[in-house]
Amino acid sequence: MYTETIDMPDLAWQQEALCAQTGGDFFFPEPGSSVREAKQICALCPIRSACLDHALEHDERFGVWGGLSEKERQALRRTAP
């Protein structure tokens, strides 16, 4: 019997994230809505860099991750070596 193994990312860091304590509405706003509140929360988060690394590594295309919006992450990917 063949069983496919799927590598799951280690997401334990998310338990320490401030967004996990505030809810997703700030971090996944309706199109055209402000992400200011999400960025303010991210600025205080102790695991912000782990969150951004995860978003870039897994090509997260929606929401605010690590303090950056979708467009900001796209720009960062374009300038990365």
C-alpha cells in the first residue's frame, strides 16, 4: 500500500502571534479597505519576522503577513535576489 507523505510546515509560532489573539478581520480586509490597524498590530508582534518569512516562503497572496500587504510582499519578491 502506497501512502503519500505531505510535509506540513511548523506553524507553532502562530500561537504567539498577536493576530491569533485579535481575529482575522484586520488581517484579511475587504478589497480597498485599510490595512492600517493590521500593520499597527504587526508592529508590536514579537514574531513578525517569522510571519513574514512564512508568507514569502509559501507565497501567501492575500492579507497582511509580517506587517506587509499583498502589494508590499509582491514588491519585496521582485527586488529579492
